[in-house]
Amino acid sequence: MVAFTAKQIGIGGISLSEEWKTRRERIAELIKDNALSPSEIAKIMEMRVKDVLEDLKHIASSQKYGKLMVMPARCKKCGYQFRPEIKIPKKCPKCHSTWIEEPKFKILTKF
């Protein structure tokens, strides 16, 4: 038999413990404090970048987490700035360089 504390099961307005949060809730919590790239999130969460991008798309469409801000990707060679999208560009359309800085994501919470 497993015993749970009030904090772990969220009794009395206390939030759920880390182990009870969904993957998307944990990602949203990470990007509330810092602007992170999909690769950084994937490394912290120990998951694939493809899955992080999928979860970010869901977080962006959900009102539950707050507003998702996208700092667009840019070319490190010529400075070209991509559109703010939830994807990682492969190469620059202007100079064809593959030296691309990934977009960063942050959640703005409602006050």
C-alpha cells in the first residue's frame, strides 16, 4: 500500500507535486521563468526535440498556461530573422547557411 501526503494529491488548494504534473505542465513551468529553445527543453526534460515542438504547439493553443511568446530563429551568419513559428528552420533562405540560432519560447502569465 502506498501512502500519499496532502501536498502530493493536491488537497486543500495545495498544488500537485512534480511527479503528478503532465509533461506539458512541466514544460510550461520551465518556460515561465526562462526563455528556452526546444533543444534546451528537450535536454532538461530528457525527451526528443520533435516531441517538445509538438507539446509547444499544444501549449500555444491552450489558454490554461498563459500566452506563449516566440522569439524567432535567426541566421548567425547574415542575421536574417525568421518568422516567429513553432519549428526549427534548417537553413537560411537569404545566405543558405545552416548556422541557425533556434527560436526561444517563454510563457507570459496573466496577472
